[in-house]
Amino acid sequence: MSRNRDTFNEINITPLTDIFLVLLIIMMVIAPMLDQQGLNLTVPENVAQEQQNKETKIMTVMVSADDKFYMDGEEISSDKLESAIQANLKNYPDGLLIKTDADSSHGAMVKVMDCARNSGVTSISVDEV
């Protein structure tokens, strides 16, 4: 008694299609949530020439290696940083320059950037000392 086995002549792709459709639906739902607001950074091309051609008034905040903030040579506590930037903003209309020590933390620089943005500074530059 021999049994005849039917061989598969074609592959059933229905389960594969179902998986792809589920993945497509998941991506369509998640994609709008991935759009996050970030920082818009522009890199100046001819900074040296522009600085020679005109007198600029740029506020400078220094971040030391131990994450302390200095403005005009005076130490400013982190909780008073935003108010100090806001108070000096009208005297420095061209923006803010953040000078950081090579050993300072990234968080300290971001703190200065957040305080500046909350104070209304529209142009921020970063330089390593």
C-alpha cells in the first residue's frame, strides 16, 4: 500500500503578505511621531572677513572645566544664568558666543543654549577654548 503524496508546486505567500501589511501599518502610525523639533544650526563661511568688516556686539559666556559659568569675567550661578542673559540681551544685539573648556560637560553647554533660547537670543555660536 503506497500513499501518493501531493508535492507543493507553488509557495503560499499569504502569510508573508500579511506580515508586510502589518509592518506597513505600524510604520504609517509611528512615522508622524518621529518628527521632532531640533536646533537649526547654520555654519558661517566667511567669519573672519565679516568680523573685520563690521563691529559686532556679541555676548560671551564661558563654561569652565568644572562646569561653572562666567560672563564678563564674573561667575554666574546656573539658576541666575537665564536672567543674566536676558538682562544683557539689549546691549548685545548680534547674539551669543559660548566658549567652552575642552573638559566641560556637554550638559553645561546645552544649559547655556537653553537659557539663551528662552531669553530670546536668536543667534548662538559655540567655540572651544
